[in-house]
Amino acid sequence: MFGTDDLPGLAPGLTVADEAGWTPATELVDGTRLPQLLDAARHRWNAAPHAAAALAWKAYTYWLALPAVLGWASARRVPLLRPADVLIHFEDDQPLLTLGLRRCTEVAVLPTDPLALAGRPEVRVVADEAALLAALRESLLDQHLTPMLDSIHDRVRLGSRTLLGSVASGVAHGVLRAADTLPGSSAQHIGALLDALDIGDLIELVPGPTGELTVQRRTCCLAFTLPQPKICAGCCIRPS
């Protein structure tokens, strides 16, 4: 799933061999490097502080969640996205920032997975499907995004529902964009993931023009407030 395509927000191959120039996400989550991310977003989009924070969060959470979301949907293998194991790189022209994982990042798997028998130190075997989704939630939301959201609230006035709506949208878009490569039902994958994260009420899956599933948001990422306003596909704000 990763390492074969050039995905602009993820390190090639996903893991980072040489960590020189990379920063652990702990420094973003605790607020130390958060001003750097928010300033980069403000300059990139010429955005007001609250809109810059919303758009920076949208970009960051999409690329952060993608390995866990697609790992779970494709193979029931979940890289645990604890802040200390996620690395960020700010110096790229495109995109806003790049994310990668430390080579020692733990991966949660089911007892039936061949990796469960390999005895590798970075493999964590969990009891069942429910425990696998719980591990995804703990590392992605409880340990990473919730404290980062608190750090953002220390700097700008933004509702949690607005920010978590971007997480829900990003999870759904990640699954739908990879739908042709995934086993099973995309709608079921999305439902299970969003329910595990307790954000299933923030989007709706609706038929598109040709019957394909599309994402309808119930919150807005604030892109419409930019000097060159943008109404994203599936936004809760309707263009006039």
C-alpha cells in the first residue's frame, strides 16, 4: 500500500531511515513547534489565524491517519501513530509538511496474521478486531490528536467539532480514494473506523453524480474564508 507511490505528504516508503532534519511529532503535539506549522499555513494560504489553523490541521490529520486507516482496511495491520514515533519535516516546498514513521514504530496485528508468529519486537498482537480498532484509536486520537487539538485551542478559537470534522472527512476520503485496492465494502470500512473514533456523526456518505460514494461534511474546514474563497466538494456550505 505504501512505498510504491509518490504520496506528497508521506515520506517515500513511509519509514525514515535518516532522521536528520526530521522532528518528532511530540514537539507539534505539545505546542513547541505548532507555531511553525500555523505560520506556514498562514503564509501558504494568506489566511486568517483561525482559518490557517483549521487548514493546517486538515492537512496534518489526513496524512497522519492515512497509514493506519489504509493499513487497517487493507490488511488489518495498524501502525501505532504515537507522537514519539511520527516524524515531521517542514522544509519542503510542497506540501505543507511531510510525515514519516520511525523504523521502530509498533504495528498492531491480529493473532491470525503471519506477523504475529514472527516474534519481531515492533509487532504487537492484539486479541481481536475490536482490540485492533481500540489500538488505532488510542494511538491516533487519544495520544496524538486530542492533545494536539488542546494545543491549538491555546492559540486560536476553533471548535472541536470543526476540527474533528476534518478528521472524519480525511478518514473517509482516504478509504474512498483507495477503494479499488481494498477488500470488502468501503462504506463498512469507513463506518467501523469513524465509530471507533466516535466521529461518525460528522460526515455522511451520499451517492455522487454517477452513483459512487462521496463524502458530505457536516462541518466546514473554513477554506471559504480565504482571500480566494474555496468551497470544497462535500462542504456543508452550499455555493450561491
